[in-house]
Amino acid sequence: MILYTMMPEELIFPLESSTYNSQKVVTHNGVPLLVEKLEGPECRVLRVMSSDPNHYMNDAYMPGTKITLT
């Protein structure tokens, strides 16, 4: 079956709710980020939620990067 749509895959084929329980939107150094909680204060960046294009160019917030929340 081929499905032609502009809808994101997550809306058509939702993941289990346990996947979303570990995700959180945080602001790190003024940049809003969607992160996945790891152990302790450590998180992995999943998505940059900012409207500022310069935030997307910063390698410190590249998806997959680990950051420490204070």
C-alpha cells in the first residue's frame, strides 16, 4: 500500500506512549529543544524547536548531541 500524504509519519503511525514519556521540551541557553531524558541530568537532543535559523546552525544543538541540564 502506498500512502501519499503531507501528514507526518508520527500522526499516521503513532508510536507507543512509553516513547513520549521520556521526551521533554526544555530551554537550554535560550534555545528551545525537544530532548530525551537519559540518566541523571543528561539528555539527548531530538529536535530544535526554535524559530531562529541561527540555532539550527549551531553544532551544540544538533540532533543526537548529549547535553547536561542544570
